[in-house]
Amino acid sequence: MSPQPLPSLKGFAVTLRQIFRKPITQEYPEYKRPVYPRFRGRHRLNLHDNGLEKCVGCSLCAAACPADCIRVVPAENTPQNRVSPGERYARIYEINMSRCIFCGYCELACPFDAITLGNEYELSEYHRDDQIYTKEMLLAPPIKQVPVADRERYDTPEPVWKTES
Amino acid sequence: MPALHLAQDRYGWLPPEALREVAEALDLTPAYCYAVASFYDMYHLEPVGRYEIAVCTNVSCALAGAQDVLAAFERELGVQAGGTTEDGEFSLSSFECLGGCGWATVVAVNWRYREHVTAGDVPGIVAELRGGEGAGDDA
Amino acid sequence: MSAPAVELVTVNVDGREVQVPKGTGMIETALAAGVEIPVFCYEPRLGPPVGACRMCLCEVEGMPKLQAACTLTAQDGMELRSAQTSAKAAEGQNAVLEFILLNHPLDCPDCDKGGECPLQDLTFRWGPSNTRMHFPKRTFEKPIPISPTISLDRERCILCYRCTRFSEGVSEDLQLVAAHRGAQSIITTFEEEPYRAHFSGNVTELCPVGALLPSTYRFRARPWEIDNTPTVCGLCPVGCNTWATTREGKVQRILSRNHPEVDDGWLCDKGRFTFDHLRAEDRLREPLVRVRRRGFEAVGYDDAVREVARGLREAGGSVAIAFSGGETVEQASALARLVRQGLGGDAAILPDDLDPAVDAFRAPLSAIRDAEICLVLGDEPVMERAPIVDLWLRAARRAGAEVVTVGPAGSVSTPPGSAAATSAELAGGGGSDELRDAGRRLREASRVAIVWSGDDHDSGRRAATLAASLGLGDGSGLYVLPRSPNGRGVAQAWYEAGEGRGFDPSGEEELGALIVSGDEAAYDPRVAQLAERARFVFATSMFTGDHTLWAHVVAPGTSYLERDGTVVNLEGRAQRQRRVVDPPHLDELELLARVGTELGVPIAPWAAEATVDDHAELAPRAQLEAPPEFAPAASTNGAGPGLELVVYRPLFSGPGVERVESLAFQRPAPEIELAHADAQARGIATGDTVTVGLNGSGRALRAAVRRKLRPGVARIAAEHADGLGSHVEVTKA
């Protein structure tokens, strides 16, 4: 027994109380927590309705990026190879996800709403090189759907923004 | 500039070859001659018709109905201002002040002035020129 | 000559009193008072202000309307109120910017100027935040390539006329002009002809918007992604100061870095666009060693160093070296020590061998502009050898100086190759009436500039003698144009490495070993002949190709953008060349150090000798020990049948330029320049095809008739003169 029996007993009481509570542990891969709509996850490069890229490769996102994780190499559109509406397009567009801090400055800097931060947050890879997301990956629609659609399997309360509006 | 006028007299207008000749004669570049020629309306960088009709559309003449006169010419000749008729007879242009504000509207046919022109006079002028009379010689 | 007393006037700018010399421009006056007045079209280097952009509107006490400050000069008691204190001026300035932006497209994210654009900056600081313009903007076809190196976007043009003023008033090529008038004005060249001039690239730097941009930099980088390294151009003996822009370890563009004594902020197209040769496909990346009779094999550096050391050691002192003249002083010094101290050799082919006596008349290049009379001697066109010097001469002429050119195409016509004889006549007061007259005026003037542009034997000493006899004092300058960029530095390094002047290896006997340093030397036919006689040849070269077929070991060489070292320009100014990008192989100096270790010559460590200052200073004049004597002039080419051929080396030539596709249009056309009288006698006009040659065998070239050329003389660029003798007959084809 410890020299101070009373505080120790208080501590055990807390433990005892918790034992009979419902656990709040999330079984993560199976159960996915919904995110707020303005959650800043993986970037997406958007397209115009006619299929052309909105990005013109102006590098303003790279300038705004505090983590210096964006690399843009522009090139010129030709009549044979038209990628974006203007004169220039991004030939290479890479984001190093291991450096990105998801601050969303790139989204703010973009004059064409070409880059937006999506909701996807599952970005782990086995190799560091794979953390560099290329333009093709960023242009693609998200492969992993987050959050999951099955409402019944949520084990977390409804977010405030849903219940109170 | 007199050299450009000489060249224009010879060719009727100033084709690139003429500008090149002038440039060589004066030890200048063709680009410089082109810049000078394009500045002044009285040098022609495109072929013009036998009769050059210039309608003054500057303030005084505009107040006296120059736009109507111009429109009448356009109707009568079937060309827009700045164009030349298909038969190569007439070139029509709207001009800045011709210096005849007291006699507005002024119309210059081959730089010979006709004063107090109204839209009603236009068919007469065109018929007169078509008839081969009038100011055929260069002023 | 003492400077005239400067009258100071007091001007009030925004309530601040400032004293400036009378006649100072108001922009500078305001700056002196600590007030910035924004400008677009104002640029003092382009001549008198034009007040075209109206950006500098200011309120002046006593004048009813707003005034363009750039067109005003400081007068005593003037009260100027800029946009910072005057609401009226601020409103005017705001309106001007709104007006300028009316037809300016808002495609800054597309535009390469975005981020370093004066229009962007000034709009941000002084302009309106939105526009009342809701009509469609004016559009043009864009971009228009006005030359393979420059693209023009007329939508973005704000008609400040900086580019046309440069073309008309600085380079005087009159090719870029403003056509039409008023709202229809456009910047254009003639009939879609390319803007083909030695200094065309400068307009891209002058343009305050994104209208004129270098095509080679189109969509390459953004101002926040680049590094700018201050360096010195190594392509001609002027040594213009430059910024080299790199992105991700590659050179993207070269900009001028204003050194007011050397280049005044101008840079020729060779210096500006040749950087692309760094990425040439045929660049040598590894050392090659000859195997069997005809093949080369790539080897590692260890093997190459061993092979070179063996070859040089076996030569037993019979070693010669051929320099390119583009090496840094450090490189040349390493090579010279290797040959003179390590191997006991004493023979070198030096591209330039100027007598140190010229340093007694050393002066900055800017002294040419301030001269009263300029004398240009020699057969080589100054523009082709040291283009900036030509700009200085033009500036001198505009400032009212008399420019006397003596040569086959000069204002005083002399036969080709007679610069030495002419200089003796000038010094002695003899020669033709014209020459005597010129000599008298040269003696009378207090500020004289002499430019010597020729390959005459011993030109340095002759030039110094002439300068001494004309009594060149302070404020005057003598400029002997070397053939190669760092020819003076290389020669200096060679002489410092050993005793005596060495000898020219032009005998017939067999040579133990030959070191060929750099491509320029490798392309030299004299060197090729020498290589035939050598048992072992070690060459460094940037490029693979036939020009090093005779070598036994070829090591990859570096470009001036890949070296760190000192270069000495034609004035004798030591400047620092910095490494802008790493070479794709071992540095040449490193290789030499390893060879030196094998041969027992310590080369490493080395240090660049020149100061790291932004702008290198010119060393003071050397003392002239004794006035040099005139050596008898070498006899000029004797008379021959037909026309005497003057062959010059064009600026746009050499191994680097040849590998830059976008500069192909700048290279000399296959034409021969004929004098007016000769052309008339043969019935030839400019543009005709003529047959050039002797005894029926000839080649077809285009004729260009020049009024200034001396009768009996024809001029041709070196690359079209292959196989033509000193005299040719020209007939109409």
C-alpha cells in the first residue's frame, strides 16, 4: 500500500468507472470518421467542363507554399496538344505529400481555382518517392472514398455542424 | 519623305519593294521607312483606285453632316471607308481635318477639294467621276 | 581638363528641400529627396526622355496642369508635389494606370514577366484596384516571333517606345519601329523580317511589360523559382557583366548586369543566347582514349590521368601547348606551369600576345563616350570583334565626337592589312592629306579614344607607340581588341610561369607532345597541322566531333558558365567569372591538378585571383618605361589579280554559337561584300548571285554592295571563305 491510501483509491475509482463505460475507440480501417466539408486533405487538380485543365502552370501555388512542396514546370500549348485554355500549361505538376502541411495556401493563391484540397487523408506509402504525387494522380478522381457511406457503422456522435443547423 | 512621295508617284502606292529602294537610297532601313509611311495617311501601303475620295470627318465637318456624306459614298460605291471598289476606280477613306473647316463638309477627290458637300451631292460627284471628267490629274 | 563649376539649385519635392546640379532630371531630383516617382518609359540610357507613358505625372507649382516629371529638369525654386502629397497627382496617376490597363490583358499567370513586371508592381502600389472597362479588350495574334529569339505580344504592349528608342538611338539598327499612329500604333519589324541585329535581345530587358520576351525563356521559370548568379560573359574580349539565371541546376537565361564602365547595361545576343550550348547533344561527358588507329573509347578519369601523364612524360621536354584564349587565368596558369615547370617545354600558341606597353594608356571603356575624337584602326569590324565597343563609339558620335575609321571600309580608306603602316604615318604626320588632317585633329584634342581592331603582327606595341606619339593623356584611352575573350589573361599566365617569351612551335621537326586546351584551339587549322607532327596529343574539348580526331586523349572541357576564375578583358580589367552550373563531368582544373600530381607539379589548391566585388575596378595605368620604337611595318599583301579579299571573323561564330539553333539566323549569310565601284563595273547589285573564285573554279555567294568599302576590296565572313585565296575574282552568275 502506498503511503497515501486515499488518493490512490480515488484513482482506482476512476479506472473502475471507466470499465463500465462504452469505449470510444474507433476501429479505424473498418470504421472511418467523417470529416468536415472544409477539411483539408489531398489536393485535387480540377478540370473545365470541356475536359481542359484549369491549371495554366503559373507557379503561384509554388510561390505561396510555405513547405516548398510544389514543383511546376510549364510548357506551351500548341494546337495539336491543347491541355489548358491559355497559352501555357503545367507539363509537370508535383506535390511532395511528405512535406505538405495542408495549409491550403496553394488553394488561396490559385487564380483559376485549379487546385483545391479534397477530403482524402489516407496518404501513406511504403516508399518516400511514392509520396511525390504527379499531375496524373492529382487530376484523377479520388480512388479511396472517404468518408464511408454506411452511416450505421459510425461509432462517433454526429458532428455539431450537422445537428445544429 | 519626298523620296517616299517619289516612290509613291512611280508605283501608285508603296509596296515593300518601293520601301526597300527608298531605304537603300537614303541609307536607312526598310522598317524605318515603313514606320514613316504608315504614320501619314497620304502614303498608301495598299493599292488604291484611280480616284481617291477622302471625306473629312473631323469636328467641324462632322457637325455639318460628314457622317451622312460618308455613308452616302459608301452606299453609292458599295465599299466601306478604307476600301477600294472592285473595278479599282475609287478608294474611299474617312480623313482627319483637311483644313477646310469654313467650308464643311470637305471632300477631297485626288486632293482637290470640293466644299459644302452634302449627302445629296454624292451621287452627282460619283456620276461625274465615272463619266471620266473631273479631277483626274494628281494635285 | 577641369570639370566646369556645377551650379546647384534648390528644389522642393513634397516639402523636402534638396540641392542638385541645375538640369538634373526631376526623377533623379526626387530620388535625391527620397521620393520615388514611378516611371515606365523613362530610361536615361535611351537618350532624351519622351514622356510617353505619363506615369510620372506630378503637380508643379505655377503650372496649371499636371506635368510629366521625367521631361522636366531641376530649376531653382521649383516646387514639385508627387502623388504622395498631391491628391491631384495621385488621381492623375491612378487614371493613367487605369488607362494603360484598359487594353492590357489580365493574363499575368500566363505571362513570363509576371512577378518581375514593373507594370504589375506599379499597379499594385499606385494603381486602381478595379477597372471601369467592360468592353472586350483589343486582341492581336500572339505571340509573334519577331525573331527566333524574341517573341512579341502586342496585346500586352503599352507603347512606351523603349524598344524602338533603343533600336533607333542606342544600337542604331533601326529595325524595330512603331508603325501607324495613335491608338493603332504597333511595334513591328519590316514585312515579318526577323529583327536581326547584334543587340536585339536588349529590348526584352527594356520592355517594362511582357510584350517583348526572349523565346528561349518562354515558360521556363518564375522569378521566385530562380537563382541569379553574377558572372562575367566569356565570349568576347569585352567581358560584359551578366546575371545568369538558373532553375533546377540549368541555365535558363542571361541578363545584363550594368557595369557603367564596361557595358552600360547592354549585352549582345551572343552573350545573351549562347548559353544553350551547355545542353548540346554532342557534349563530351567522359574522357576518351584512342584505341587502335581510329577509334576512341570512354574511360574513367583515373585511366585518363595516367595515360596523359605517361604521354607527356615520354615527350621528354618536347612539349607544345595551344591555348583557346577562353580559359580563366587560373586554368592557363595551371597549364603553363605544367608545361614550363613540369615538362620543360617552352612552346605555346597564344591567341593574343599584346605588348604590356598598352597598359600605359589604359582607360575604362566608358571613356570612349566622353572622347572628343575617336580613331578606329584595322580591318576587323569592331562590331564583330567586341560589339560593346561599337556601341560606345556610337554613343560618342551621338555625343558630338568625331569618329575617324581607318581601314578598307573606313571614313579614311586604306588598303587591307595596312593598319601598322597607317599608324606609323599617323604618328609621323605623314600619309595622305586625309590622314595628316586626322592626325592633326587627334593631336589637338584633349580626350582621344583609339580602338585597334586587327590582327596585325605586334599590334599592341604599335598601338602603344601611336598613342605615345599622339600624346594621349588622362581622359584618353587606347583599346587594342584581342582576338579571344581572355587572351590577355592567358598570355600573362603563360609568361609568369617561366622565363623568357617561349617560342612559337611552327617548325617542321617532330613534336613529343601537344596539349590542346579548348575547342577554339582545336578548331584552329594551325593546331591541327601541329597535331599531325606530335607523337602524343592531349586535348580538352566541350564537344565530340571531328575536330579532335587527331588526339590521343580527349578530356571533356567546361564552358565559361561552368568555371570559377579570373578573366582579363580588353581594358586589362581583371573580373571574376563564377561557376553558374556544375559541369556534367570533372572540372578541367581538377583534372589538371591530378595530372600535375602525377608529374610532380603542384597545382592545387588554387584560388580565384580577382576580387569578388560586384563591379571590378580597373587597375591604375602602368608606367610607360620608354617610348617604344617603331618597327618597320610588315609588307601588306602584294597586288594580285581580281579583288583583294578581307576575311573577318564574325561575332556569331565559334563552337558554342554553332550549337545554338535559335541563333542560326544571326550567323553571317553566305554573302560577299563588294565595293560600289567594283560592283558597278561588273554589273552586280545587292542580292545578285555571284561566283567567287579564281580561274573559273568558284562558289556561288550572294552579293552585298557597300558604299563605304574601298574599291578593289571584297569582304567576307571567315566561315564562307574556306579555300578562297587572298585574291578572288567576282563575276555575276
